[in-house]
Amino acid sequence: MPGDDKGSPPRSHGILTPLQRSVLGRSELKDLVDLYFIFKAGTDPLSLFKDAQRKDGGLTPATLAYSFSQIRISGPLEGMISDVSVEELTSFRDHFVDELTREAFPDEK
């Protein structure tokens, strides 16, 4: 999603911090689905996280990784405007948790 004018961030940047706070507070599938489609639209997950972290210094990659890892995905996913499979969403969650974990603990392998 391009920004409204040259050099502006994608509009999805403003939504990530509230969604991350939602995930931290309740770890619900709908929040993961929202993030999945934001990222599928071409926004890099870690760049969004870093932008959100600048706005909320208490937001850590380790805490967010744990919260995302607690979201349970079971199928079928009903009521979706666009199709996403359980496997796609699980892969997205696991990949994002891995990226956040590497960000939180860069010296560990």
C-alpha cells in the first residue's frame, strides 16, 4: 500500500501499534489475520514493528513474539473477505515469531 504522497509511509503503519497492543492484551486470531493481510499487501513486518516500537518504547520483540506464538489457529477460517488457509496463516505466524525472536536475541542461533 503506497502512502498518500511521495515519501510518506504506507497507511498500514498507523494501525500496527493498536493491533500489536490488541495481540499483547488478548492474543486473538482476528488480530493475526489483520496483520497477515497488511503484510501480504507488501509491508515488511519488521519495519512496521520497529516503527511501532519507536512510538511505544515498552513494546519489545520478545514480548510480541510470545504473544503471537500463543495465538491458536484452527480451521476452517470462516467469514473471511479474502481466502487464507490455516497453513498459510500458521506459516505467517511462525515466520513472524521467528523474525521477532531473532530481533530480540540477535546473538543466539
